[in-house]
Amino acid sequence: MSNENPGPNINISSFRDYILLGVAIVTTVAGIIFWIQNVGDERIERVEHEIELIRSNIDKIKDNNNEILRIIGRLEGKLDNLK
């Protein structure tokens, strides 16, 4: 009688199931990370677009203010000439 230690009895199908479980977990985590990044990207793009709209509105307001100041200057000059 020999005392051979055959080692743990690892069934091939259970080993394969553990490997598939590990791959499924890694895939799930990667999918969640990708989804979170995409959601964040959409929000960032929306905010950047809104910032651009605000900047263009500010530029228009500056142009309008310059025109208003020019008109006020002309009116003041005309009023000074009337005095």
C-alpha cells in the first residue's frame, strides 16, 4: 500500500466555472466604470456647451454696452454744444 497524496481533487468543470465567474466579475466592473465615465462625459459636454453660450452672450452684451456708451458720448457732446 502506497501513501500517495493525489492532491486536492479539482474537478475541471468547477475550475472552469470559477474562471468564468472571475471573468464575469471583471467584465461587470469594467462595464460599470465605462458607463460612469460616459455619463460624466455627457454632463461635462453639456456644461461646456452652456459655458460657451454664456461667453457668447457676454460678448454680445459687451458690444451692446460699447455702442450704448458711444451713443451717450454723442448725446453729451450735442448737449454741451447746446449750452
